[in-house]
Amino acid sequence: MENIIIIISISIIVFLISREFFCWYWKVNNIVTLLSDINEKLQKLIDTTNTIGSAENCKQAYTDKVIISEESAKKYQEEKDKSQQNR
């Protein structure tokens, strides 16, 4: 009976030591810390965005971007047509 208790105790100790080694080797502890930091920063960003902007502001920004993109596309097409006519 004593042998079983000793074997189980040694197995647990070896498991804990090897687990700690592999967590250190694969940088699991650092990864968890970095992911937690990223999560906190993203949550702050979401909170800030929710308080600053509304759906209408986002829609207006998207509309402005589309208009600018359309204007840029028209200018590009005009320049392309001019270059083809000059050839």
C-alpha cells in the first residue's frame, strides 16, 4: 500500500514539474498574459467607440468613403482613357 502512495506522489510531482517546464518552454504563460492585455484593450476600444459614435455616424463615414472611392475611380478611368487616346 505504501508503494502505491509513493508512486502516486512521485507521479503528481513529476507531472507538476513537467507541466511547469512545458508551459515555460512554449511560453504559454506569456501568451495568456498578452491575450488578456489585448482583450482588455479591445474592450476599452469598444466602450470608447460605443460612447463616441452612433450608428448614424458610422453610416455617414461609410457613405463618405464610398463617395470618395467613386470619385477616385472616375478620375482613374478618365486618366486611363486619356492615356489610351494619346497612343
